Amino acid sequence: MPNLVMEYSNSVDERVNVQGLLEDLHEVVLNCGLFDVISVKSRSLRCHNWLVGDEGDSVDFIHISFEMLDGRTPEQKRELSRQLMDVLQQQAGHVRSLTVNIRDMDKECFQKVIN
């Protein structure tokens, strides 16, 4: 069930292989040992409009939102976050803002349908 969403400013497209980065981030999740491989989903969303502080849209960014069903330890989540950030820094270290946020989803409220 884990979902990795990579949001990025459109200026990143010119300087980063976005598809390659997404594939490498996806690979980190597949190999971390915390999830059933079949359930891992990753996607990227290019942002055309954004504002950062008082610098407006002059600050480029990549932000990883990672959501998973609750039940992992804080240590497991920190290690996953570290591994994702390592890939970001290796491939996009020249991008001004790189962030990773890992969130637990409530199993009691999550709904899923597979056809």
C-alpha cells in the first residue's frame, strides 16, 4: 500500500532526469524490506505554480511525500527517509530544496478496491 509521491518544480525538469530519479526512489522502497513489492506505488507530479517564503517561484524544489499504513517503528521510518534523501542528494544535490516526509495512514480508515 505504500505510496511515494515526488512533487517537483518545473525548473527541475531541465536539470534532473526525473524518470530515472523516480525509478531509483521506487527501487529504494522495493528493497527496504518493509513492504510487499506488489503494493508499492510511486509517481511524480510536476508543479507549474509554487511559492517559497518571500522568494516566490525562484526556489526550485523536490519534495517526497511517502504514505504507508501504520505499524513500522520510528527507526524503520527514519532509515527509509535517510535512504530516500541519499538518492535525492546524489541525483539532485544542486536543487535548492530537497525534502522527505513520511506519514502513517490509519489502518482503520484506509479503503482499497482492486478490480
